[in-house]
Amino acid sequence: NSAAIPGGLTNNATFAVTANSAPSNMALNPATVVENTPGASAGLLSTTDADSSDTHTYTLLPDTAANDNDQFQILNGRELLLLPAVAANFEVKPTYTVSIMTTDGYGGEFSKDFVVNVINVNEAPTAVNDGAPAPPAARILVTGPTTINVLANDTDPDNPAGLSVKSVTNGSNGIVVNNGTNVTFIPTNASYRGPDSFTYVLQDSGGITDDAQVFVNIQADHTPGDCNGDGFVRAADMTALGNELFDGDDNSKWYTAAGGSFTGSPYGCNANTNSSIDAGDFICIANFIFGRPCNPIVLASSTTAATLSVGSGLAATPGSTVSIPILLRGDGNGVAAAAFAVNFDSATFAYVSTDLNVPEGLLTDATFNAEESRVEIIIAGMTPPYPHFADGVLATINLTVKNDANGGDTAITLSHSSLGNDDGQDIPLEVSDGSITIEGAPGGVNLDQDIFIPFIAR
């Protein structure tokens, strides 16, 4: 470059101009985060730049569907970290994509996508108890050497297939064999009936352990029909079955026979082997007593359910007696046995009596259970050919309305209900509850016209 000087002289000068070089690459080291660590560091950023003296600034590009920038932050100038509230989970998301731009302060910039790998950490497995200490039905039923898949409800975030049983303890009345992926409980006390438990240690593929308990209910493998478990099928098993039906446990499953106030035999009380304790078992016990077979069929073949219902349109006044019909509609099922309970409010009613409308020669029992405020009814044939119950009124419950009864509708409900046919099979059953309207009492209905109170003529 030159400049004119007065007098015709010139002055020449040379200027060096250096062009800025934009960053050419970027690195993230080590580009990994450890799982389960909130705010974990993914490493340090660095820039490749021909201008080695440049200072670089790093910025997360806008979050898009193609990256995970909303999970990260940059601190200390060049350290990439997960946000404080974010912890990586290898099993859910093993990699992250992060889009970052570096600038050199002179207008040069470079952008790059990084893949951040999540380092898998062996996480502890969780052992879950098998069965429960109460009620008895929640325990695993054991009637002999029983294999239990204790791993079925256990979990491991890393490798569920790698779970195994590391060790076991024995029960008080049985030994436990460790099979690696399951265990076998073997009762050792032939005379013991009741609860027992043991502990097992769960181990994952990385050697981390957890332990849980197994709760069992030891019962004998009795012959169907031997409801009292004395080794015979005799008349006492009929009363044992009656006790079992109404002892307060859940009769919908056969193994609940070990619970309630009467500890019957699960296998014995389930005489018809249909997996529940019901009226059909009476027929089978009767057959067994007299040396006849009983078909071990779960359910009668009928596709139409029978119906047991409380009569409708019932009304009464304080001090009066009301007769409550229990109605049967067999729908062609050939009903030969019935068991059910009629429940009422003892603060409103006092029990008087029960009338049964069944053929002669049947085993019948209608007992008022004052503690539960219900009438427990059993009706069953004893010798073939078993008569079938007619449709209509099967039983009538007579109650007196207490003088201090409140007015309004009071529920009458059916429970513990089942029907059986002459093969000892359980009949499909629908149950319909009812109510009685208490009139002329506080809170009740007073009509200025005659009241019709249904009754059953016998």
C-alpha cells in the first residue's frame, strides 16, 4: 500500500490480513452416562480448529424429535450433563442423541450430533412372597411333595431370565429342596395339618440377592367325600359338609375348606371334584356311603342357569309376622340338592320358623344362626332315584317385625347358594335378593288405603 507525500515523494507500507478459520470438528469424551444417576456427566466437549488460539463456546441446539437435547445441559463451559432431575435407565433407553454447536467467537461455527451411550449397572432383583399368612386360603395348599415356582412373581430390571434360587430354609413341618429355578416342599410330619412357611434367597445373574417367604397350608390328600378327614366316607361327613358350607369362609374355591371355623378336608369336602364346596357334594357323599360312583364333572351340561330368588312385593308393619318365600326355577336342570342362607337385619326382624316345600325322604335342615343373623338351609336326597325339586316356593322364612323397627325397605339377601343335580354336579345358578317394606313405622310409608301383604298358603 502507498501514500503520496508533498514534494513528489511516496511512502510504501505492507499490511498482513489473517482470515478466520471456522471449527472443523467436535468431540465428546467419553460420551457415556451411568444409569440411575441423576445429573450424570456425559463427558467434556472439545473442538478441532485451525486457529488453535480460539476460545470456543458450546451450545445445545433446539430440541427436536430427532434429538434428546431437552434432557441435557452444558456447564463449566464444556461439560455435557444430564439435567439434575434426569436419571438414565439402560433398560428403557440405552442411548441418547445430543445436537451441539461450537462457535469460535469470530463467526465460525460447527454443529454435530453425538450419541451418548448409557452404561448398564446391575440392579437388585426383587423377591416377592408366595402366598400370604392369612387368611388360610391365601396360603399355597400342600397335600404332599409340592413343587412351587417361587420365581414366577419375582422381578429383575436387568435380566429376568437370569434369576435363580440361591438357597432355602426348611419349614417347621417340612423340608425344602432347591431345584435352582423352583423349590419342592415335602411335608415331614404325617399327623400335622395347618400353616407352615420357609424362606428362599433370590439371586440375579450379577450375584445380587433378595429374599422372600413362602406360606403354605399343609392338608391331607383325602378321598373325595371324606369331608372330616378321618379316612372314611360315612354319615359324619354329611354333617361335616354342612358345617363347612356355613363356617364363614369362601366356598367358591375348594381349598378354602381348610379355613373358617370348621377345618374340613379340602379334597374330602369337594366330593364332586368341581373345585368348590356346594350342594352337589351332598349327593356325591350319599353315593359314596352306599358304594355308588359319583361323576367327577365340574358343571352340569345345561346352558341355562337355574334361579334362586327372594319373593318380591313384600310389606309388613311393626309387630306383625311376614312370610318370605324363597323361589326356585330349575329351568330343566333337575335340581336334587340345594344349600343357601337367607340373611336379614336382626335389628328389624326376629326369627320365627322355616317351612320347606320339598318332596318327602330328603335330608333337610334349616338352622337359625343368630350370630350371623341368617337361616342356613340344606336340602339333599340320600338314596336314588333322587327326586327333583319342583319350581316355585322352595322355602318360606317366617319373621316377626320388631315393634321398634324403622320404616322403609329392609334387604333380604341370599348367600352361600348352590344347587346340585342327581349326578352330584354343580348346577349353574343365578341369585336374586329382595326386600321388605316396613310400613306404619318412623321413616316408613303410611297409606290411606288397604295394604296387601303377600303370604304363602301351605
